Amino acid sequence: GNANLVEITLSPDCPVAGQRVGDQTWPTDTALVAIVRGARVITPSADDPLVAGDELLFVTAPDQEPALQRMLGHL
């Protein structure tokens, strides 16, 4: 397939930090597949919080990566 695995670490000033996974509208063809928090790997559910310092792993279409980066304050 034509997909990228993208890892983004949430900064304290990230717009989604402190919100729930289920409250987000990720870009089209983008899936949050894991949250790495310290030594834990979390399979995300809608109720999981997004915490500054979390490493988020996404699978996304290459053309959606810039939108994802912008959403998370990385562009």
C-alpha cells in the first residue's frame, strides 16, 4: 500500500494536548495506531487522553502527512 508511518511527540503547547483521542478529527486516511507514554504502549481508544510528551504513531496517506503535522503544531 501507499502509506507512511509517522511518529510525532506532543509538545506542551500542542493544540490537542489535554484532549481525548475521540474528540479529534484526524485528517482523511489517517489512523492513530499507538500512543507511547513512558515505557507503556497504549492501543488508543476514544477515551484515552493525549498528554504532552506522548509519542503518537500514525499510519497516514503521504498526501495527508502535512495536514497531520499542522494539526499537531509541527508545521
